[in-house]
Amino acid sequence: MPLTNNDRKLYADLDRAKTRREHGLFMAEGTKCVLDTIGHFEVRSLCATDKWLAIHGHEIPHQVEIITVKRNELERMSHLSTAPEVVAIYRIPQYTIDTEMLSPGITLLLDRVQDPGNLGTIIRIADWYGVRQIICSPDTTDVWGPKVVQSTMGAISRVKCHYTPLPDFISEHRGIPVYGTFLDGDNIYSCRLTETAMIVMGNEGQGISPEVEQAVSRRLLIPSYPPGAPTSESLNVGMATAITLSEFRRNLLE
């Protein structure tokens, strides 16, 4: 089945959140990203070159519709600086929050995280540390954007992101400790952390919003080293997430 001009235009426009919402579609690009996600989402179509199919065609489920395309067609659809030899178009899944995973367990809350690369990295970090769902504020960047999907390195297949107002979500689940990182918090390395927790990570430039900060019950500090020495103003939100989750998991092993 050939690729139509309408489909080509639609796929090229999937870098726009409005288009993704209207059509309920998102794109995965490149061999690793496609092979890591192909069995986890409903496929609308898979576009690949003859060269790619000769090498990897046997790894694609038989029921998947495959469209053979030229490299220049992929260049017109791709959102990467160098076009790959395969892209998969998936239908966006409809998730519901699994409340049974909240306790016991760690739930990551993202407050207005804007950079797609940061969100993708955080999803990848969450996957590494066994966090299976992330609650995002409505103004956090869209998880189904091409840059986010690409930077998750396949973790988007295992970590589910939900969008809802964080103050309301926290209020609905009172009794679970809510942690956040601040410059005036308690040293994370000397705190006794709980097995069940909500961990809030804030906006890249402004941190945790005042509305969400009011709901934080335990303020943490990731200290610089050595104490008092001049350092960078702050940590990247992805780096801060990795340090925080690592420390929570380390506490469970003690």
C-alpha cells in the first residue's frame, strides 16, 4: 500500500500537539525507538525503506501494516536532524491512573516541566528506578511529542504519564508523604525516606509552583559539595530526579 500525500503531510505535522490531539496519533523514529515500542502500542502504519526491512522486517509483527518508502519520503516526514530509515505511527493510548500503585510505591509528580528532552530523560530515569507512572501538571509538555518519545529510549513503553492538576491529585490522596526539592530543605543524604511517597519535581527555571509547594509535606535539599563553595545555580531537573530517586531506592536497601 503506497503512502498517500495526505498521510505524509499528517505524519510530518505530528510535531504539533494540536495535530496529535486531533488525530490521536504519535510518531516513533529510528530503529531502536521503533523496535522498543512496536509491541506496546496500537500501530496505524509503519514506514520503512527496503534496506531497513531486509535487515529488521522479521522483527515486526505480521499484523502490522508496512509501507515501503524511499529515504527522501522519510526526510519529508521526520522530525530528526538526520532522517531515519523507519518510522512508526501509533495511536495514543488512553490511560487511567492506577491508584493501587500509589501505596506502597513511589509516584513521580512533574510540575510544569517544559523541555521535551528533560521529560524524556525523566521517563527514562523513572523506568530505571522502577517508577511505573508519572503524574504531570496540565502545563507540562506533551509526552507524545517526537522529541520526548525519542529521548525516552523506549521507556515510554513501560512508564505511563497522566495529566491532571497536581494540587487536586495530592489532596485526593492525603496520607501519602509529599516530597519536594528546595534550597532550604533538609539534606536528602541524612533524611530517613519512606517506602511510599509522592516526589514533586518542578519547572526548569522556576521550580515548584506556589500552589503545589503548599501541598509538600517534606522539603529536601540536594547539597552541593563542598559546602559553601561556589557552584552552578541549580541542577538540571533530570539530574535532580535521578539523584532523588536513587536516594529513595538506596534507603529501601538499608
